[in-house]
Amino acid sequence: MSFEWYTEFVDLSYEPEENEIICVFRVEPDGISMEEAAGRVASESSVGTWTTLAKLPERIKRLMAKVFEIDGNVVKIAYPLDLFEEGSIPQLLSSVAGNVFGMKALKNLRLEDIEFPAEYCKHFSGPLLGIEGVRKLFGVYDRPLTATVPKPKVGFDADEYADIAYQGWSGGIDFIKDDENLTSQPFVRFEKRLEKVMKAREKAEKETGEKKVYLANVTAVGKEMLRRAKLVADYGNEYVMVDILTAGFSAVQMLREECEDLGLGIHAHRAMHAAFTRNPKHGISLDVLVKISRLAGVDNFHVGTGVGKMEGSKDMVKRLADICRREWYVKPVFPVSSGGLHPGLVPDIVQLFGKDVIIQAGGGVHGHPDGTHAGAKALRQAIDAVIKGISLDEHAKKHAELARALEKWGYTRPK
């Protein structure tokens, strides 16, 4: 007598309905058939359990997820929309990316992609600004935007940090960004850093005539994070930054709601993502994280470089940037290219992304032989050259800062 019912969740003749959520999994069974393994995923992530039930009302049976395609070890599962709470990313992930990863009948499981119907997406705010709103904020439409993180990324006191911020801004940087692990440590409390940096911003804006923005890392316990966001708005800044994964999507959605009232954009940092995205056999893909982050309402998202120090191929980076920017149910997100960048890599980045990208260089600005101000100028000079169709070597003949950057780094791709 069979008491398991996993294969009842498999129907390869089923055609998904328009308002269902479709998940694409990569499944590696451990001693069982692919059909049973796929059924176990669908069962565990919907209404199933390990054994047949004495009672299963028909209305609940209709909530069963259905495996409708198996292609090698790639499995597609359709989920009825009634399985999901409206507008809740934590509940979504608890369902399709929860206990399924712990089943011992599977060697590996990876959630590769999710397709959402309009009916589900309409309950999410999406980005407040989007790419168009961010460009309007700066009044810059014809080039990539720039960002830098003061280096070393932790250790400065508020005065030192503000000075580095000023040097970057006055050299041409658009965004000064806190590092993902810089929040409110004893050596640089959040309030004091914000106060000093905003004074530096005011000075840089007056001198350059350009708009400058501070990506203040408000990541903290929920209520404190909201308090910091309000403080950022009170100082007249237009953006906050949050470590979306370490804070959790509940916190991100709560912050997005607060930022609606405060008029703040959200810069998403993906710290910790590689713990479950890097293994190609197990975990969750960055494709999924970008989609749910866009629904949650971030305005900027780090997608990698394809040429810098972080793992990720050019094809993957291009795909993630497309997910950020393509027409969808909510506003587009500004992709951020960061990790081991310097002026010599700007041509590669622009070729890969086009102009709708935020080029973030940390060491590639602050490691310039003549300091941060010169490093910022070199980055902008590299961007200007690429936009004008001039080679960096040619442009460097009349721009000393770019020339010095190329002397140090050339066109090296860090490892």
C-alpha cells in the first residue's frame, strides 16, 4: 500500500492559467525518480505533506501546485494565486523557497526563476523613482551616473568620512554611498556622520553646480531603520540605502512604505546574496532576487560587472540588468555595476550596460595616485571619453587625472 502521494502533484498535460505564479527549479534527486522529486517540491511548497490525508476537501485540493514540465533536471511548477498573501514577499519566499530546500530526498535544489502575473504584481508599490525619476533628480540624461564608497570602508570618524565624501563629490561623483557594513558603530555614529556628510554635500553642490546625493545606510532593527530614514529626509537628502537580504524583505517593504511618505529613493545592497546564489546547483538565483526586489520597491540594485572582482559572467550581468530595466508591471530599477572597477574598465561597462547604469568605483577612485578628488575626476573623464567615442588613451593626453589612473591600473580586470 502506498501512503505517499507526491506524484499526484505532477500533471505534464496541465496548461498553466494566466493568473498563476510559475516557478522554475533545478532539481537533483537523491535516489528517487525525477518525477517524484519534482512532485515533492510542488507538494512541500503548496498543500502537501509526506503522507496521504484522511480528509482533503475539494476546494483545498484545487490549491495543489502542479508540475507541468520536466526537461532534464529543470522543472516548472504552477501555483494557484490563492496560495499567496497579497503584497507579501516574506510569505512568497516561505512558500516557494522555504522548507523545500531542506528535503533530504533531494541532493540539490535551486530556484532559478519566477514568473508573476499582473494580478499578483498589482499589490506591490515597485520603485518610487525608477530610472526616469533618478535621472530627473540629478538632471542628467546623457551618461551613466557615478558612485563611490569612501575607502577604507570602515574606520573613519565623521569628519574624515565627510572630507572623503566632499573630495569625491567635488571631483564629479554623483552618489556617495555608505558601505554595507557601515551603519552606526562607536567610531562613527549614524547621526553625526549624516550631519557632517550633508554639510560636505552642500559645499560640493555650491562649488560644482551639480546635484549630489548621499546613499545613507539605514540598515538596522525595524523601528530604528525607519527613524534613520526620517532623519535622512529631515536633512534634505533624497535617498537611503538598505542591505536588503540581511535586513529581510519584511523590513524592505516596511521601509518602502515609509519612503513613500518621505519622498526617498532606495538603494539596495545585495550583501550576503552569494551565500545562496553562487552555487549553481543549490539556492536561489539573482534573477529571482532582482525581480522580488523590484516588486518591493528599490530604485537601485547591484548586478555585478562582468569585468570586475565579483563573480558573475557578462551574460549573467546583462540578463540581470535587463530584468532591472525592461518594461514590467512596476517602474524600472537602475542597475549598479560595482566591484573592482576603475577608469580603465569604463569602456567595457558602457559596452555591456549602455548609459542607464550607475558605475560605482571604490578603490578605483580612492586608490588614485593623486587622491580621491583626482580619482573622481578620472572616472568622469573616462565616462566622457566613452560617451564621445574617444579612446581613453587619446582622452588621457589632455586629462592628467585619467592619464595617472591609466598609468596605475591600465585596463586590468581585478580577480
